Amino acid sequence: MDDAITHAVTTRLLNFVAYPLVQFTPLEPYIWPQTWAEGTYWVGVRIFGFVPFGKQAIVISYPDSAAGFLLRDNGHSALVKVWDHTISISTASGRTRYRDTVTIDAGLFTLPVWLFAQVFYRHRQRRWRLLAGRSFR
């Protein structure tokens, strides 16, 4: 579980698990921190690396949880009013369990954004499994 948490808090991991579906470019601050501290980070978003999708706020917090580790991104943008994503990492029967949950509100665009999120989070899960299988190397 500790390895998963160590990597979950890095900006490097976000870029790895999102690639190539989504690419993020730091805007404010201009350079990625090594690890996510609580606060707001503005990023440029490109779908498939070349389709601009505007600016997104990544709003990081670490809520308390008796069940394990939580990282929350209560993000938003001009199009997507709510992109509330939580990563939870826990142990059960000696195994590490990683889970993404997300709530989306994009007004009239909620359905297409939700459909994209379905593809995106399945892709993230595959990339996470790839990394975990390689002991995060």
C-alpha cells in the first residue's frame, strides 16, 4: 500500500496514467511540483495531445479516512463545473486496493463528458496496473 500511496501523490504519475488520452501542462504554478500539496493548480488540457480542451483547476486535498488513504481533486473548469475525483487506497486481505471515484457536472455536456470519463478512468486503471506490475519502475 505504501508504494501505491508514494506514487499516487506525484504529478509524474498523473501524466503517466493519463497519457496519451489526456495531456496536462502546468500553467499556475508554471512548473509541476514533484508531489501534490493541498491547493489549486491550473493546467492546460489537451485531448490526444493535440485537441485543446481549455484550462482546468486541479484542487488537491487529503481528507481524513479511517479506511485508508484518500486524495481528492475537487477540480473544475469553464465547461466542467464539477470534476470531483477521489483516489482511495486501502488494504484488504493483505492486498492493496486502488479505486477512482468521480462526480461530474458539465450542465448540458454532462453526458458526453461522463462518457469520456468512462474511457479515461478505464485507461487510467490499465496504466496503474502496468506500473504496479513493474513495481512502479
